[in-house]
Amino acid sequence: MKRFIANNIILGKLTMKINSPFQMNDWEIEKLLKVVLAIQLVVWGAIGLDALGLKVPIIRQFIGFIYLIFAPGILILRILKLHKLGNIETTLYTIGLSLAILMSTGFFMNMVYPFFGISRPISLIPLISTISIVLLVLCILSYVRDKDFANPSFIDTKEIFFLPVLFLCLIPFMAIFGTYLVNFYHNNVILMVMIVVIALVALSIGFDKFIPKNLYPLAIWVMAISLIWHTTLISSYINVCDVVSEYFASNLIINNAFWDWKIYGNYNAVLSNIMLAPIFHHICNLELTWVFKIIYPSLFSLVSVGAYFIFLNETKNNKIAFFSSFLLVSVAPFFGEVALIPKQTTAEIFLVLLFMLMLTNTMNEMKKSFLMIVFGASLIVSHYGTAYLVMFSLIFTLIFLFLIENQTINDIWRGIYFAFEKESLSIANDSNTQNKAMSLNFVLLYIAIAVTWYIYVSSSSTFNQIIHMVDYAINSVLSEILNPEYSRGMYMITKGLGSPLHSICRYFYLATQFFIVVGLIKTLLKNKNKKLKCGDIYIGLCIYFFILLLAAIVHTGLSAMDPRRLYHISLITLAPISVIGGLTICEVIYGIFKRSWVNKGVKYSLHVLSVFFAIFLLFSTGFIYEVAKDHPGSISISQESIKRLGDITDKASFYGGYIIMENVLSGKWVAKNMKNNEKIYRGDFVQGYPSLTIYGGMDEKDIQSFDNTTENIGSGYIQLSYANIVEEIGSSWYNPLQIRRSYNFTDVNPLLAYKCSIYDNGGSEILWS
């Protein structure tokens, strides 16, 4: 008997499998409902313990997060009877549906509950009660609809403890511990090692070493979330960006427990931060700062996985899909700017989900149409800029599909292709049922929702902005497009200092853009290789974003976003085109130098490209500049170098994006003690002035800036920042080029003469004028 038990234990160790957590939509319905209800009970229990003063660290934050982003979505998948989707689709659709449910539930509560006497609907008790009721209803519907299905998938436990898996999972922990060391011990060693490790992972995949193909999605995700966290987890305060205004709008909802949808302002028009941030704050008992530094960036990291899925579907090549995704996460805007803008991060999640549905055929048309409407509407209410870019992309692609399916135009295309390839090709004949996803009805519905929402919400502030932008583009494109003062898009995408290393980085970015040009030409004229064959909708989207990116490079006024953010969002479609372009150039080199070092064939072109992208990452993260001490600018790995070795421009840029504790303390003090209707003046420009607005609670309208060109400072308070006092530098915003102009702060000493110091903490000072 003992031998029998021992043999079974050994056999169990060798063959033990567990239900895949990513395939919960394929579990037995009873087991799924037990898990969902158990999580709900734990959340209620954690909230109850907190109310009694018995706070258990981490539990409420972690379980509350899982509860909010998985439970609603997985139940809707069961109601729709969507099964056997695969881990990536199941996970992303689940999270997307959950976010959509949370936004719509919060919106419903805000608009309806006041009629029943609940004046503070966006507060803890109404939120948890309503979300719980919604989940119970979804549980009942999922049981009734899908109680007979059960086909659970399994994960071999040996795969979990597979050495490459364990190695990849260490990288996010390096980001966490690395930022901890930077924040409290000013030591960047772990973050520097982490960046090198990520580059080595890319090289190993390029050379077919260590990481198998089935782990490419995991590799991309750990790279994405590690690079994001290595930026967002720096400092105990938020990093300065558009998030300052988003914080202010979200905090207003939390304080009032109600959303006044009539308040004018773009940031008041998007549910991504108006509803999601308060919900995560209340349910997870998480400070708003950490909602923006952890929750939104963590969700945003999944965009990389969705992009990998799209790229693999279009190229049918794992390595091209991997390096396309690697390019997406390696560009500085991905982890340095967009990850800090909650409204855009949320919108990009729905953007990727929408493109996944449009470009694949894993479900029937009715269910696909329903999900497209849900994700499209959610995208619209998440971010006005992304919503309108996608709206125009849908219109353009619909026209593109019509043109290529027109027989006369298709015959002309075949003639052009025949002239280049000596063989005929009909793009329309290669169209599959995927094209049905791009229907006129869906595009018209998307336009109707977008226009209606932004006309009626926030007093049409965003709609007016879009109209102004379009009018400006039409009136200025001919008169100013060649004006060098305004043709600044290329500078902003590849911006850097004039040092040799910064110039090399600029050439790397230019190379990726040149790859796009080459890749798009090849895709259009040589779309016959099955491994590189792309669908019509995808081709249309690529052409649209290429034209848009080209227009923004020439003239940034043509876009609602700055070119860096636009370049990033364009890569969600154009990244594979760039990789294909890079491979094409390698093939050309092979054709020219057949007898040289590349004579072993085209299969080594990916080796060359992997080296290129690895070096590109080292430049993009600022690793190279930190090692060479050449104008380092990363707030994550170069803080000490900037303070010790940076010039006045480097320091002004650093203090313009990094919140210093001394500034926060002085901001809180002056906000608490200042007289009513008084102004406060700042000698350096920081977007949104968070030390005064976010942490001091002041209105930005009461804050004015001065610099070395100011002739006189009016009566009121003057906040001297850490940069002013310790570094003796000031800065102001120079609009024509959207760059920070720095100056020696001692130049304004005459303006500060005879001003009375009323607060001083050693790093920041308050003067009375």
C-alpha cells in the first residue's frame, strides 16, 4: 500500500496539472461562480475589518483589484458563451469588459441615484453595494445561459517552474526593488541591471536561445510592465504630466462623491479617470496617487500583449510579432509619457481590443459586433484624442476597403503590381470574412456616439477643441507647413541634445521611421509571402497612421497629441511594418554583399535586427547616457548624475517632471495659511504645479509664473522651489517649440528684494510680496 501511494505521489509530481486561471470562461460554471462569490465575500470582509479599525495590509488592495478587473468581465464572457479563446484573448477581453462595466455602472449611479435621494452616489457604500448586486445578477445570468458547458484547460505545473519562466518573472521584481533603492538609497544599480537583462532577453530571442516561442507573450509583458514601473514607481508622488489635471478632476469627484458632468473642461469629459479612479480608490482603499502610479500603468502594460496578438495574427511569424511588440515598448513615450496619462492608457486598452476583434475571426459575427460596440463606446468615453483618431481611422479604412474592392481600381492595382512582380495579384480576392467587421453601420454608430458624447458632456469642451483643431489644420497647412518654426514634429519625436550620443539616438529613431517607409512599400507591393501577408483592414489602418504620423512630423498642429505620443500610438499598427522594413534592408545588404560576412543568408537578418533593437532600448531608456555621463535625463536611473553633472537645461527638465518633498511641504503650508483671493507666484514652470494644486489643494488659476524677463511681481505669495534655492535655476515654458527655457535664478534677485520670508524648510521657501 505504501509503495502504491509513493508511486502515485511520484506520478502526480510528474503529471500534475491545474486549471488555467486565464481560461476561467471554460471552467465548470459552479466552480467559477464559487470563486467569484468567494472573492466578493473577501472584499466585503476586508471592507468590514477596515471599518472596525482592523486593517490587514495588502489584502484589500490586491483582492479588490482582482475583483474589479476580472469578476464582471469573466461572467459576461460566460453569458456570451465565448469559449476556447486562448489565454491572451480571454484575459484581455475579461479586463476590457470589466473596465467597461465599472465605467457604465458608475455613470448610471451618478445619473440615477440622486433622483432616489442618494446625493453622494460615488462613495464607498453605494459603490460596493451596486457592484455586488451587478455581479450577483451576472452570476445568475451566466448560470442560466452557460450551465451546461465545461471544458477546462490545464497548465502543466512543470511549465510554471520552467527556468525561463522563473527568469522572466524576476524582471518585474527588479523594477520594484530597483525603484525602492533609488527612492530611499539613491542607488540605481538594480534598475541598470534590469535594463541590460531586458536587452539580453531580446538578443536571446533574436538568436533563438533560452526563451521558447510559447513564452514570447510573457516576455513582452514582463518587459512592458518592468519598463513602465521603473518610471511610475519613482518617488512617492505622481510624476508630472497630464496626470496632474486628471488627478485634480478625479479628486474632485472623490471629495464631492458626485460627478457634475456640466463642468467645462476636457478632463471632466472622460469616464476613464472620472469614474475608474474613484472606484479603485474606494474599493481598494488606495490613495489616488497610487491608483495613478500602480493601477493604471499595470493595466496599460497589457496593451503590449494585445499588440503581440495582433502582430502575430497579421504576420504569422512569432519573431516578427515579438520584435514589433518590443519596438512598441522600447520607445520612450511608451514608458516615459503615455504610462503617466491614465485617460490615454485606458483608451489604448480598448483600442487594442477593438483592433483584435476587427482583425481576427475567433467568434461569430453577432458576438463580435456586440463586443466591438462595447469596446468602441468605452474607448470614446475614455479619451477624446484617441477616440477621434480612431474615428478618422475607421472612416479612412472603410473608404480604403471600398476602393480596393472596386473592380476598376483593383484592375489598375493589379497592373501596377504586375509591372513590378511580373505576376498578377488581387488584394480584394485575398480579403476574408475579417472585412465584414469594418461595416458602415459600425462606423456610423461609432461617429454618432463620439459626437453625441462630446457635444453634451462638459459643455462641449472637447468637441469645440476638435473643431478648432480641424479648422486650424485646414487654414494653416498651406501657409505654415514649410515654416521651420512650426515644422517641429521630427524634432519632438527624436529630440535630444547635440552631443554625439544623443545624435546617435536620434538616428536610431529616424531609422525605425525609415524602416516604416520601406516596410510599407514592401507590404503594398510584395504582399505575397504567406509569412508576411496582412489583411486588408490592417493595411488600411497602417496607411492611415502612416499618413497621420507623416503629417504630424511635418506640422504638429495637425494632431491633438504631440508627435511623441502619436508616434507611440501609431506603432500599435505600424510596428510590424517597421520590422519588415528592417528585415528588407538586411535582405538588400545580403544581395549586395553575397560573398561577405552576411553570405549565410537572410535567416541571420533577425540577428542583426535584434542587436539593433537591444541597442535602441539602451538609448531609449537613457542607459547609455547614464553610463557615459552625457547629459543623462532619466528620472529613474540618472537622478544623482543630473544633480552632480547636469547642466542648467538638464536640471530644469528634471525638476520640471520630478516632485520634490520640500516643494510639497511648502505648498501645503501656503495653501493652509494664505489669505483669500491672493495670488501665488512661481519662478519655475511645472505642468499643473502639483505641489500647490494636488497636494496643497489650490486652484491653478491662482498660480502665476515669473522669470528673468518679468519686470514686476504683484502682491501675494512667492514659492521658491528646490530648483530655485538649491540649484539656483529657474525655467519657463516656450510655446513655439514646446520646450522648457531655463535661466540662472540669481537673475531675478532684484525682483525678490525686500520680500519677506514667512516659511523656510531648507529646500523650499515662501515669501510675502
